[in-house]
Amino acid sequence: MLKTMEPRVHLFGHVKTGMGERSLTWKFASSLAPLAEVETFDILEWMNEEEYTSLAELNYSLAEGGHALLEEIGAPFSLPKADLNLVLSWGTSLAALFGKGIQKSAPTIAKLYVHHPDERIFPKLYEPAALCLTESPLAFSRALSHGFLPEKLLYIPHTYPQVCETLVPNRTYVDRLAASQGKQVSKDAVVVGCVGRLVYGKNTEFAIETVRRLVEREKKVVLVVKGDFPEESLAPKYEEDLKEMLTTYSQEAWLLWDQDSSPFPEVVEEYMSFDLLLHPSGAEGGSHVVVEALGLGKPVLLLDCSTNPSLFSGLATFVKTEKEPIAAPLPFYRPDLEDLIDKLEKALEDPKIPNKRQVEERFHPEVAASRLPLLFSRDKERLLSLQKHDEKLYGM
């Protein structure tokens, strides 16, 4: 009997992000391996300079409302033959180009981004795609409101790595970090972790100020800031002030600053040293750090903006944000400082442990894996059935 040939999938994304096995591209490539022959392409290396320039110009024209240019675009890239093209890279213009050009030779499935000055253009941009992927219930709902057909949408949830289920609580990382800085963390101190790049919009300064005030109230708490500054800054004055703040308070016993980037799975193991995760970022959607912390059974505090309320309802404690995002130099939300102090103080005394079963229902690796065959079959009944399931689970 002849062996059935596996479908050939070309997967386009940002491969060299520094996240390794935690990156979206790697997760898809790994999960699809049993189902297909997968070849990955790093967007920034695959395109030549002329193509990248054209893409940047198109992105600008879309932002200006000039999406009629899409009608003039042919197939901008030449590709080897594939049975399916999967586009995971950010950017509506890139998804549109792939949908317009590559779709002619093979079905194209694109990750859906619904943040754009003119959201009415989304159905037009993604019309050529055989299927659109979303990573949050909020994006799914917004896509429906913009006119997308339900059978052309597939929600693929964030997942925590399998290693989360094998780790046990310990203070190894925090004790080692403290010792390297000439400090010692008492056994009855609550260790609060704050993880992420030290950039404008992540609101690390709010985490520092909150813990400083709680220490003034004689609360036994230690803040671990794990992150470094980018090589190129979009907000140099902000980062200069934050660096001064970190340098100043790093002299205090209650602040530990780890500037090193840890490889996977060591970085997840380090999170086990935290008693809870504080993620005050107002400049991103659902974070893999939050999903990993929930997978470890850690209490989480995060802002009530972006996709957070839809993704993590019932699992995390939400901190109020300002009603309107700060406009310059980039739009982002910042927390209500007094509410953050109040919520963290309560969490120190009575932490909200996430329900393990509910975490697994949403973010277990098998939840995403079970949906991947739909990339190939695109079965309408199954897609609509999953939509009803997700509506009930997330209260969409």
C-alpha cells in the first residue's frame, strides 16, 4: 500500500525572536509536525530589501486609508510549491499581501490583527484568506462585528509549555539572585515577580513604586524585576528615568533586578520562585508570561485592558486603568496607582490561586493541538461548534 503523502506547509513568521520554544512560530511548527511537512521562513531574512520597502510603504498607505492599492497588487513574492501557507507574522499589510499573492498557488491562512486606525478595512484585507486565526476571544468577537464570516475564523489559544506541569515550588532562583547582589530574602517575605522588556508601556515603574509604598507600610514583600532595555529605544527619556529608578532602588533589600535573559525552560523554572506575578503592561495583548504563570498555579495581577479581561476572566485579579490610553510617544494604558497598591496589598494577605481545571480548559497545550487539523479540513460545522463552545467558556 502506498503511503499517503503528508501536506507541505510553509510557515511564515518571526523565527529568531529570542523566545525560542516559547515563540508562536516555534509552537505552530512543533505542533504541526505530526500532521504535515513544515518549512519555516523568517520574514525579515526571507524578503529582500526591495520587497521589505514595498511592504513598509503599503503598511503606511493602509494606515492612511489607502487600501485601494491592494487592487493593484499582484503576486509580490515567488514561492516554492506548498499545499498550505500559514502566515503568523504581525501586520495587516503583510497578511494582505500574502492573501492577495500566495493564495493563487495554495490556500493561505493568516493570523488576524484587529488593531488598525480604520477597522472597517479588515474584511477586505483578509477576504482572500482561506481561514483567519485569532489568539483571543476579544479579537474573535471584534472580527465578527466587522463582518467576518464565523466559518472563516479559528481561535487558537495561547498555551503554557508542558514543563509547567512537572515543576514544584521553590526559592532557588530568588535566593541565588539575592546572594549575587549581597542580599537575603526572608522565608516569610512574599516574592512578587515582574517580567518583561524595560520599555515604554510596560509600566515597570508602577510595579516599583507600588512595592516601595507597601514596604513603607511594613509589608514583607520583595519585588523581582526580570528584564533588560532594548538596544534601540523609541522613548529614550523614559528609559533613562527608569534606569535611574532601578539603579537607585536596587540598593534596597526589597528590590532584585535581573538583567539577564534566561533560556527555555530555565526561565519558566525561575518563575516558580515567585509567590505571584505582577504584569502591569498596558502595551500588549495576552502575554505568554501570564499564561505560563497560570500554568504554574501562580496568582496573577494584570491590567483590565486589551485582551486581558476576555482571556483571563475568573483566573486573575484585574487592576483598573485610565479610561483613555496615553497618546505619546506610543498609545498604551497605565494602571490606576492607588488601585494597584490596594489590589497588591490584598493579594499579599489573601492571594487568588487560579483554578487548575479552568486554566487547563483554556491554555493546556492539547487544547490548541486539537484544533490544528482544522487548518487543513476547514470543516464549517466543527468551526461553528467550537465558536459556541468558546462563547460559553469565555462569556463572549
